[in-house]
Amino acid sequence: MDLDGKAVLVTGGTGSFGRKFVSTLLARHKPRKVAVFSRDELKQSEMMETPEYAPRRGVQYFIGDVREPDRLRTAFRGIDVIVHAAALKQVPACEYNPFEAIKTNVLGAQNIITAAIEAGVARVVALSTDKAAGPVNLYGATKLCSDKLFIAGNNMAGVAETRFSVVRYGNVVGSRGSVIPYFQRQAREQGRLTVTDSRMTRFSITLGEGVDFVLACLGRMTGGELFVPKIPSYRILDVAGAVAPGMPIEEIGIRPGEKLHESMITPDDARDALEFTDHYLVQPTFGWWNREKCPGGRPCPEGFAYTSDKNGRWLTVDELRALIERECPEKM
């Protein structure tokens, strides 16, 4: 999608993804406006003091919460494209504060859908997570609900021009609260690492790869798709070996709401999924969906599932170490 001359808004714009998305957007395109929507005034102040995010570059800042429909209506005026990245995403915090997660991740999603349709926004892409596929924790359940809301948002839009799609991907290397900075902090402060279960595997994607995929999906979406990138997996013990070779490891047991392996496409999803060279596309099951919209896709075989433990691409310890040095250099 050509974003030159467009007004683009990012919810959760001061987070890891939001900052990377904005900098990439400004480097590759000439948007008319970039709006950062978030609820943390300190992060906004720090962001706007950084030259690449300065207001003089056309970046505007809105303090607000996706829980507040009126604020969203104000922020969405004149916006062409929305990338929805705001969420409560820490699994333990969502387990302990369940309704707070629902208010942000579920009710907030519905608020965005309604406000976007009212404002005549052309395209909305919502970010999802592998934890939304066959969820076992509240975070995953709220994100699955959010995914369903955004896909069904195309029903709500009707003849209006607003179209909604979802992008689902795995763990982002080096993002706040993720395993790599956690291991790095443990190595520095404790001289040992703790893992919940040594058999654990996860999908892996970098911030840059995530942003590139979202930008690509903005260009290919027609409304109703759930896009899943083909990305590698890693073993948790290989990450530990890449961060701190030879350091003692203690296995402490799996946490509430945690899986051994993550999934991005379940066998039930796969019945409506198409495989492309670098991604999968899960088609909606609504009657308005035209299955001729996605030429070149190959139907996934019966019983297919895209899971982190049965992936065809694995990161080695050396690849992980190089990835960490590139993505988290200040923490090595």
C-alpha cells in the first residue's frame, strides 16, 4: 500500500512495535501525518524529544486509552490507516487482573472498530499473538476474542469503506518482558538462569520483521484476512546457551497459563487457511468472503497445524547469539 500522503495512527505507539513502526514508516514513506496514540505521557515526552520522532517530522501525539470511545473518535478524525498495537500482554499480569485485560484487549478492540467506522478510516490492521491460537491463558483468550471482533468488524462496516484485518505472529526478540532480556538480567544479577520447562519452544520474529510484515499486509489486505508469517522457532535451552554459555540453569516449573509449545494456526483454523511463499492466510467463514480474492494460495492439508515444536525452520545457538547481538546489543 502506498502510504505517501496518508494519515496513519498507531495505538500503543510508544511501545516497542509502535516506535519501530513509526521510524520505518517515516524512513520509507511520506505520510501526511503520523499519530501516536498511547496512555503514557512520560513515554510520549521521551519519544517526541528523539529527533526521528519529533513533531516537526509530522508526528502528532494523543494521550488516551482504547477504553475511552470518545477519545478514540477525536483521535481518528481524518485518519486513513490504523495499526492497533495497544494491549495488556503480560501473561501473569492478565491472569492476576483478568477484567483489566478484558477492558483493554476486548472492549478496547470494539471501541476501535466502532470509532474507525464512524470516522471513515479506510484500513485497520490489528496485531495479534500466537497465544490467541488455542488459548490456555486469559491474555490469549482476550486476543482471540479481539481477533474475532476485528474480522467481524467487516460485517459492521457493511457498505462503508472501512476494512479490518488481523496480523498474528510470535515472540518478538528483545521486546519488553520477553525471555532474552529476562535471561540477560538474570545472568548479570544472579549468575544463573531459570527456565520453567526445558522442553519449551517458541516462534521468533524481530521487530523489524514484524513491522515489514504489517506493512506488507496493509498492501495485500481486502478485509477479513488473518495473516500469519512463516518464521523460525527456537528451543528455550538454546536461547539460554546463546545468552550465557555454560551458566547454571534451574528448572522451576511451568507458570499458570503457559504452554510448552505455541501455535499460530490450529487444525480447525487450517481448514480455511491458504499457504503462500512467506505467509499463511486464514480466510473468514462469513458468506461475504470471496475465495477468489487470494490467487496463488495453496489450501493447507487436512489436520495441518502451525506449531513451534513442529516447525521446519529452527534457530541454532550461533544464529540466536548473532540475533541477540544485533537486536539487543546494549544488553549483551
